[in-house]
Amino acid sequence: MRESRRGLDGSALEQLLRKIRLIVFDFDGVFTDNRVLVGEDGSEYVFCSRADGLGLATLRQRGIDCMVLSTETNPVVAKRCEKLKLECFQGCADKWKFLRGILQNKKIDLSYVGYVGNDINDLSCMENVGVAICVADAAPEIKAVAHLVTSRRGGEGAVREICDLVIRAKNTEN
């Protein structure tokens, strides 16, 4: 982990990570390197890290729920989430409003939620959850509100890094 914003030391950050019961991920720029390859037929292709899958599976084994919340509506997002066995919500123009509804339905308090974002459409979610996390190449406004900034960039193992940090924190619980 490269840095903790909000002035948290390693111990305080670890305490926050231990509380997480649900991690909500943005997709583009978090699972991907924020690039898109567009075919002449309009098909889109993105680059993701294969290492993320094992990290997410390990979180599930530990009872930590994970999901994707995306502004975009794109078949590539749905396919990747299906492969990773992630619940996926797309076309969310107001991510915070949508996330509040999910949390009410699941009866999860905000303090137990981690949110991983990279751009300004993630800001309201990150300002309201218990643990705000962003990737190394996130927008400055996002880094400013993050409890944790990963050492890895989006699409280059940042999701796996987050999974490993949460698992490590959970392993040190008394």
C-alpha cells in the first residue's frame, strides 16, 4: 500500500479494513487500465489482470461480499463479472443513490462497506462509506478522499492488492 490519505497510520487503516463486510468496485479504471479497444463492429475489449480472480475468490471464502457498480452499460463488464462471480449493476447514473438502496436492502451499515473507485463519478460513494479506496492512477479529487491509495494502477493488479490487504487485516483479528 502506497499511502493512506486522511492521516491514518497503518494500525488505524488495518482496523478499518477488518470491519469490511462488503466491497463495492467501480469497473472501468479499477478492474481495467481505463483503455478500450474498439473493433470496427463496435465491440469493445478491455485489459484486466488475471490475478484479481483469485483474490476475489479468497474474499468470498472469508465471507466478504463483493460487487461491481458501473455507470457504463457494456457487455464486456457483464461478462467479466460473470466469470469472476461478481454481482454487477450497470447504468447507474447516480452511484450513491443506487448504493444506498442496495445497502438498505442488504441491511448493511455504511461503516462496514469499502468502495473502490478511480474517477469523479465515484466521489459521493467514497465520501460516505466506511473505507474509501482508490487505485494509484485515480483522479486527484478521488485520491484526496481515499483512506487508502493502492500502489498498483487500475487493471494492473490493484483489485488483487486490495483483496490481499483486506485478507491480511482479517487474518490479524483477535
